[in-house]
Amino acid sequence: MRREIVRLREAEPWFVAASTAFEAIQAGQATDADWEAITPFTYGRWDAAARAHQANGDKQRNEQVAAVFGSDGAFDPTVTRAALATLGRRCCYLAGSSTWQRRPSVVAKLAGLFPHATLVIQPGGGHCPWLDDPVWFTPTIAAFLE
């Protein structure tokens, strides 16, 4: 699934280095440089705004929360699914068509766990949709919130 998304970015000038790094990661032979090299895959566009966002990433991350988020025992799929099925509020799941983290088909399955979910797919969007296309993102989210 991730290779399919990676191949969508073949025309990008950074593709060769990023896809080589991606394969090293997939093979379990990643270096810190490989993780850095795949950064453009996180964004729908690897432009000045995306680079600035990435450069400030350390300031935006709460390491204590991140350590707990995926820790052992944090998720019990059966309990989590049951709890989500009882959620009475509307929620919006947004998927970017270009993100390598979560394909729209995977996000659709997650949205299906909620009884009142809306799924929207941002064309060309990555993991930071407000940066990739604010002209699309802003009215889409505003319409959901109305």
C-alpha cells in the first residue's frame, strides 16, 4: 500500500533519494538520514511552507504525549471499537490522496467505526492538509463545523 503511494510521486525532483530511503526503511535497514530523506512524502507539496513546517517540527511535538500515545497497552482494538461505536457526536475524517501514512481506503475503514462520521478526501493532500491546499481545506472543514 505504501509503495503504491510512493510511486505516485515519481515526477518529483526528490523522488529518487526519498524512494531509496523508503526501501531501506522497509528492509529494516534505516538510518537517521533515511528517515529524513522520506520527509517530502509526508506533504502533498514539498514547497517552502512544508519545509518551514518541518523545520519547526521539534518545537511542535510533545515528546511525553508521543511516548504514551503508542505505548504498550495503549490500544485494545475490541474495547476501542466498542467505545467508538457509542460516540454520539459527529466527526470528520480527512484523508489526503497523496499521503503515504494512511491511504484514503484505510481512513474510510476508520471512519466506518463511528456512527456519525463524515469522510472527505483532499486531492493531492498529505499529512498536513492545511499546508498542502488551504484554499480547499478551510471551506471543507468550515462546512463540516457549521
